[in-house]
Amino acid sequence: MIRVFCDFDGTTATEDVGNRLFQTFGGHRSIDSVEKYFNGEIDARRCLEQECECVESLTKEQLAAFLDQFTLDPCFRSFVEFCRLREMPLVILSDGLDFYIEHLLRVHDLHDVKFYANHLEFDRQGSLTKLVPSFPYTDAECLLCGNCKRNHMLTQSGDEDVIVYVGDGISDRCPVRYADIIFAKKDLIKYCQEQNITYFEYRHFGDVQRKIEQILSRRRIKTRREAGMARRDAFMQG
């Protein structure tokens, strides 16, 4: 079976919703936290905590109104239908926040698309409403991510499955090591090139769909040897 996993910010959504959220409501302090994360000074969990701390007050209603300006990849809906018709499970894996992912999927009538992300709570403190993140899918051995995408991929896949991953940024560096077929754009392309990881460049999910259709037309789908070895090693260590 072919199983498809994809990122959300900058992949399923046309923009990085999380970055825009904290740049808008958190100001320069939140930008400093992101720079520390990119420089390896803090991990994704601490980065998200600091970004939330920078937001002085934001209600669910205010955030929902802000989110209405964002759109999904124009080809994503047809890609979801393509996966369903082909009986290929599709799961969104994000190191962002579940509130905005759930909101945008619901607005675009895609509420039944499965996803995993970090959790967001709204904590009323007097006249202020603070954002409080939590990490239900963290991995104690992973010092980089808040939501361990690798673990989702491994626990939901079998030995005979072919894993497809679609991404664009830093949180996708780990999961591509365990994927057989990789679709990359933006910063993920550079990482794949540096690590000698085979990938297909894409602009939108229409490109992804066309390439998967080509792959499915072959008599045999070739898996990536390095990915299979990485998955076996992860299971043995677990």
C-alpha cells in the first residue's frame, strides 16, 4: 500500500500560517525565537513556547478571524480525492498548532482529513487570553521536533508499504530520511541535495498527483533502500 504524509505550513497551506501568526501578534521577540531555532540554539518545542509567550492576548475568535485570510494549495482538494479513489491513506503531519490546521481544513470542507500537530489551549488570565502550547506527540529522544513526524510515519506503516512524503522546510528534514518517495520545494530541496536524498521537485499538489500517477503506472514501484534501512533501525532501537 502507498501511504502519503505531508507537511501543513507552506505545503498544504500556501503560506506558513504559524510564522505569520506570531509575526503579527508576537512581534520582533517571536522572530528572535525563530532565528534561535534555525541556528540550533533552541529546539522546536522551546521555540513554540517562546512564540506563544510573546503574544500578549489573543482569543479564539480573534485568531479564527485572522486565519480566514489564508488559503490551501489550490490542488489539495483534488489530491485528497485522488488519494481516496486510489485507496492511499493521506495524513498531514505538522510541527505547528492544531487550532489553525483544524480551522482551515474545516473552512475548506476538508475536516475529515487526518492530521497530527501540537496542541493549543487558550488560558484566560484576568483580562488577557494567553496561548499555551502542549506536545502530545513529542519523542523523548528527539531534540529537534515538538511533534515527531517520524513516529507517526513508522507506527502507521507496514513493512510492505511505500511511504510518500511531501514537504518544504526544516521540520521535514527528519521524516524524509524514512520516506521512499519524496516531494520537496524551498529549503527542503537544499537539504535533500546536501544529504544526497533523491527527491522530486514540485510547485503544488497537482505536480505531486501527476508524478504519483506516473509511478503507479509502472509494474513495480521502486522503494528507497536507505529509507527501508532507516525504518528498520528505528524499530530495532525502539
